[in-house]
Amino acid sequence: MSAEAGKFDPMHQFTVEPIAKLFAAGGREVWLTTSAVWMLAAAVILWLFMLGGMKRQLVPGRWQMAVEGFTGFISSMMSTNIGPEGRKYTPYVFSLFMFILFCNILGMVPFALGGLHPLTVTSHFTITGVLAVLSFAIVLVVGFWRHGLHFFSLFVPHGTPWPMIPFIAPIEFVSFMVRPFSLGLRLFVAMTAGHVLLEVFANFIVQSSGAGAAIGLPVGIASMALMIGISALELLVAGIQAYVFALLTSLYINDAVNLH
Amino acid sequence: MPQINQLAENWYFASQLFWLALIFGAVFVVIGLGMYPKIEATVDARDRKIADDLAAAKAAHASADGLEEQYRQQSDLSRAAAQAAVQDAKDKAARDAEKRLAKVDAELADKLAAAEADVSAARKSAMAEIEAVAAEAAGDLVAKLSGVKVAAADAKQAVKAVLHG
């Protein structure tokens, strides 16, 4: 990746370190890993955050207002995308959105300054992929549960002329089947790319310190300025990707509930 | 790319799947099913309370308007009634005054008539007395002058003829 490959590897940050072996089942070992620790941290912080919103006052305080802002954001998204029936699926989409958001943001926090090495859980497609498959499975179950085999009419958009159906239906089918992959890969790629970029620019600052004041100072200052900008951008991406994941999940559930 | 390289490790995918299922499951149950509906219920309750309060305020405003209208009508009505009562009282007072005046007039006229009658009676009796006295005096005069005894009735007749011409 760089001139000193052994010393600097921007991909190393994504390595999941095993901490302790828990048990083995079916020939597979399950370990307590750094990934599990960061997921757990995100879940606990999310729980603490939500706990502040449980005061249930008529006139909310600041914290309760913040929590209600999040719940209101997701519930209004669900009701605009799906309609009143969307309320049933809001707890799932809300959990999904908040969990991904907290994992994304936790991976952005510079804990490394304290010696901890943060792992962005959502930069692993084994995590985002499973979540995407889970959303896709919910869409399939809800679709077939509500509409039976009529659910296949999803592949024939309204107003398609009869002769076009043999061409449109396979395309719709493929685009439908690609959904879990695009859903999972989008989040994984955005997180991975952002963190690689951050690491590369951070490394520029470190490397420029050894290049002398004439070259090192301008390069270091420019890289630092870029780092600040990219960090802000990555915070935005952390929110947007969680939102996109939740939004697409709600749109897919809408397909299953309302069939176009 | 460790995300791909580590797939070859025996523990990697199993651990990721296990912990994701455990932790996301817990998040879904505790936060999604436990906390989220309560927070939404709080928000809904607040929205309903605000809507109810607004409706109550609107109803109170409408009823206040109604009361004001009613009050105005009532006050108009009572003002008209008061004016009518004043007019009645005025009319009645005028009528009473007229009646009393008429009564007093009649009484005065009666008194006047009685007094006039008294006066004329008195004059009549006075006249009669004067006649009697004059007749006596005339009889006495005639007797004294001529020695002729005149009958009282004749004297009376003569006096009457002179007095009444």
C-alpha cells in the first residue's frame, strides 16, 4: 500500500482480532472478538442514549427531545413510505438505523489516542451483508405472507404492455434479487473507503514530519486541513449511510406490503 | 483486505454471525420492541394532549362569544324593558295627575255651586225679612199718619209691589 509496506497498511485497521475462544459448534469456533466488543459498546451506548428518552415527560428535556427526534424521524419516514401499516415494522427499522448509526459513529471516534483501536463494525460485509439479508428475508416473508403467489406481480410494473412482460419481468426479477447485495455492499464500501482515506491522509501527516520543514510543513498542513474536512464528511457519511440503509429497507418493505 | 482474507479463518464468520445475531437481536428486543413504542406513545400522548387543549380552547372561545352575544341581547332586552317601564310610569303619572285635577276641579265647582246657592238663599231670606220689616214699617207709618189700620197682608202686597217694581 505504501513505500514501507510493513510499517503502514491502511487496511490493517479492519482486521478483527480474536480475544478469547468461547465455544465450538459444528466444526466452527466462536470467539469473543474486537468486532464483538465494538458491537457491544455501540449497543450499550445506544441503550444509554435511549434510556435518557424514557423519562416520558409531557414537556421534554433536551435529552428526551433528542431521542424523540430520532424516533420521530424514523416513524415519519415509515409512515410516508409505507403508510399507516408501516408502524408494525418501525421497531425493526428503528433498531437497524440506530445500531448502524452508532456502529458507524463509534468507528469514527479517535479512541486510538487513548491506546484503543476502534474497529468500524459496519466496514465488514459479514455484518452489513447479514443485516441486508435479514431485511430482504423480512421483505420476502411479509410479501408472501400477505399476497401469496400474487407477490410475483411485483415483477410486472403497472401499465406494462403485454408483449413487454417477457422482457420486463426478468429485469425486474434481477433488480429485485440484487437488492440484498447492493444494500449490504453500499454500507460496507462507504465505511471501508472512508476509513482508508482517513488513514492515508493521517499517514501523510506522520510521513511529512520526516521530510524536513520545506516539504513537510506545507504537505503536513494541507493534509491536516484535508483530514478535518474528510472527518466531517465521514461523520456525514456515517449518518447518511445509516439513513440510506433504513430508507431502502422501508422502501423494500413497502413493496412487500403494498405491491407497488 | 482483511474483510476477505479473514473469511478463510475458522472462527471469523461464525463469530461475526453469532455476535451480530446476539447483539442486534438484543437491540431489537430491548430498544426496538421495549423502548421505542413507549417513546412513541409519549409523543402521541403529547400530540393528543396538545390537540385536545387546542380544541378545548377553541370551544371555550366559541362559548365565550356566545355568552357575550347572549349578554348583549339580554342587556338590550332589559334596556328596552326599562324604557317601557319608565314610559308606563310617566303615562300613569300623567293620567293620575289629570284624574286628580279633574276631581279637584269637580269638587271646587261643587263647592262654588253650593256657596252660590247659599248666597242666593241668604239673599232670598234677607229679602223676605226686609219685606216683612218694610211691610210692618209701612203699616206703622200709615197708622201713625192717617190713623188707618192697614191689614198686614195689604201692606205686604204693597211693599212687594214697590220692592220688585
